[in-house]
Amino acid sequence: MNGCLRARRTTIGSHRPTRKRKKKRLNVTHTHSQTCHQRSPSPFQSIPSNCLFTMKFSIAFSFLFASSTAFHLQNPSTTSSSALYAGVERNANFAKLAGGYLFPEIARRRTSYLEENPAMKDRVISLGIGDTTQPIPPHILNGLVEGAKQLGTKEGYSGYGAEQGMQKLRAKIAEKLYNGIIAADEVFVSDGAKPDIMRLQQMFGPKVVSAVQDPSYPVYVDTSVIMGQTGEQDTNLKQYENVIYMPCTPENGFFPDYSSVPRADIVYLCSPNNPTGAAATKEQLEGLVKLCKERGSILVFDAAYAPFIRSEGVPKSIFEIEGAREVAIEVNSFSKYAGFTGVRLGWTVIPGDLKFKDGSLVRNDFNRIMTTTFNGASNIVQAGGLACLDDEGLAEIDALIDYYLKNANILRETFEKIGYDVYGGVDAPYVFVKLPASMGGSWDAFQTILEKTQVVTIPGAGFGPGGEGFLRLSAFAPREAVVEACKRLEEALAPVSA
């Protein structure tokens, strides 16, 4: 075998410039090895099959032996007890984050409860995270299926697409959802509104000051912290330095008074709102756009729940407001439109009129973020998005939204019957319930309800300090689960004074 390996090195080396060396006598006893050692003008050309087999076997065996050693999981007890650390500093911003992200924390507490009460596993009903539960409707599903089938044909196959999304889909979003008030090249198709918020943060950088509704969707604040825009969290106030918190309460209709707080570079607003369920009126949005223009702020408008708006005169897009093109960015998603929470498809609109302080186009910088960090949404998923915007697909979306709004109405009526103050659930899939003082804080109420009824909710405090004393319920559960949950809640929670 040694002769075979030596023959391989010699043969391959025949293509290199040679120099004179003293000849060494090889101590070879196998005849086939001597044959292998003969020079050849090209690699392996003159190696006999039996020698070549021996060489291949030797190499394969060596590789397998090395691989099994490299991938063998060692028992920690047999390794050195001294700790090893990488010589890389941790991103200090992660140390600022208070606890875990809200929804994994809910899952952790649910899991902990079931570990202690395994018999309750089949009784648990989730009115917590806003995850859709109804199947994707037939026409939209067919769009996904056909998109996948196309990849199996020569004519239909496509590899990398445009990072900004299929031009046909961008144009259809502009036409069908915005009635042409935005242009197709102002639409950036993505894998969802949540990752787009982080991409916007990457574009804005670490030096901006952000203003958020309080309570609000946790992503706005957490991404600000990760990007290094904030100081430490005040443990008493539960607020971060260098973030402006705009109180949203029942008294102001859960709409922030931006004029009452210091100027911010970026203002985040979600309507219909998560978690409060409040949908901003045209007058409210007109005032906010006007103030952002006066202050030189950029408004990031989260419209992920726009299709739930049924009330007349309530804007579904910030671009329905005059002047918004000069100050606003809109993020949106098919997640709640068509049950795409697991499919992943969204978009962000950045008008060509929006400019930074130096006059450069915001759209150009976001385009650079997209082309650098993102390879475009899945071809299959974008085919599903096109089907969503067909007339048949839009009709299916309306039916889904009606289903979830009915659930929201059932939840709202149940808590009103119990005697609680209830908000949202009209133009939104979320019901925001004011808790009586007797239930303690919102995390206490979450735990009490879980233990008494096996119903998972979301404590309002998880959305910021302004959410303390409230509970958020999601209407995205199946109808039978919502009805059963309401029955349990009504039985378990004693009526209280209004």
C-alpha cells in the first residue's frame, strides 16, 4: 500500500518542474507496487486497477477514521474542567435587554405549568400569541402549489430573484392594496414586517432617538436596544434611557400625544394597534403627520392589522394622509391577511419623496440594506402573494378576517359580561382588558387565569410599563376554542363592579 501511495505522489508530481536528486533504492517487495512507481505523463494514467483500488480504499478509510474522531461528542466529564472562552467581547447592548423576549417567555411559563400539571396538557387553550390557526384558503394555497410546481420545469424554474421582490408582485401590491397612491418601485417585498423593522433599524444606525407608544409591540424597543440607540433600563420605571415613551391610555383613546414629549428622530406607530386594539382616526393621523413634518421626524407606520378595519373613514394606510409621503415609512405583512405567519411574506413602502437631512433618498439606503443582507423572499411564497391579491384571493382574505373578528367580538362580550372594562376587538383582532386591582399585576393575572382555567393570555406589562394592569387576548384561536375559553373564564372570574 505504501508503494501505491508513493506512486500517486510521484505521478502527480510529474507535471511540476524537476530537479536532479540522488536516486534512492525503494525497499519494495510487492510486484504491483513496483509497477505503480513507473512515471506516467498524466495523473493515474498508468496505475493498475488493483493499485488504484488499494489507494482509494486507504484514502477513504483514513477519511472515515478522521471524520469519526472529529465528530465524536466527548463526554464533558472526560474533558478539562477549566472553562474556555473566545477572545471576543460580547455586544454590550445584549446585556441591557431586560429578560427574554415576551412571547418565548410566555411559552416558557406555559411549559413550566404543564411540567407541574401534565394532566392539563389537553385542556390548554391559547389566546396569547397572535398566531393564525385557520387553514390557508384554496385559491391562495393553489398559488403556493403552482409556484412550487414551476420550479420543477425548465420553463418555470427560477433561481435568485430581485432582492426587492418580483416586479409583478410589487406592482400588484401598489395597485390592489394602495389604489395606486404609491408606485411599484417604492415597495420592498420581504419575509415579514418584524424583520423589516430590524432592517430599518440597521439603516437608521445607533445614533437616532426613537419614540414608541406605551404600551407597544416589543420589537420597536428591543431592536433599538440591540442597535445601541439606548442607555440602560431604569429598573423602577421599566424604561430605557434615550427612548421616548408616549403614554397611550383609555383617556387618550390609546393614541399618543407626540406634542407633549421631546422630539424624536424616529416615531413608531401601530394602527390597528398591538396590543390595545385601537385604530387611529384620520384626524389623529393628520395631526401626527403634520407634527412629524414640523419636527423633522420619520414616522414608521406598522399597518400589519390593516385588513381588520371595518369602520368607515378609518385609514388602512398612512399614505391616505396628505403629506405622509414626505415623512412616513409603512411596514406590512401577509401574516394576518392570509394565514402566512409560517409562510413568511411582507413588504415595506418607502416613498421617493422621503429624504434624510442631507437630501439623500431614504429609499436608496434601504435598498442597499436589502441587497446586502437579503436574497429576496421565496419564489414560491411570492407566487402565493400574487394569488392573495387576485379577486378570489382578496375574497378569501375577507372571509378569514370576518372569522377572526367574530372571535374578537365573542371575547369582548364575555369580559363585558363579567364586568371588566374592555377595549379593542372592533377593528382589530386583539381585546385589551382592564384588570381589577384585586387580581394584582398583569403577570399575576396571567398566572391566576392559567392555573384556574388553563387559558393562556398575554400580560399587558409585557408590552411596556404602560401595559401594566391590562391583559391582551388574541382572537386567532379556532372558534370552538374561543367559545370554550370564554365559558371557563366566565365561570372562574367572579363578576366585579364596572
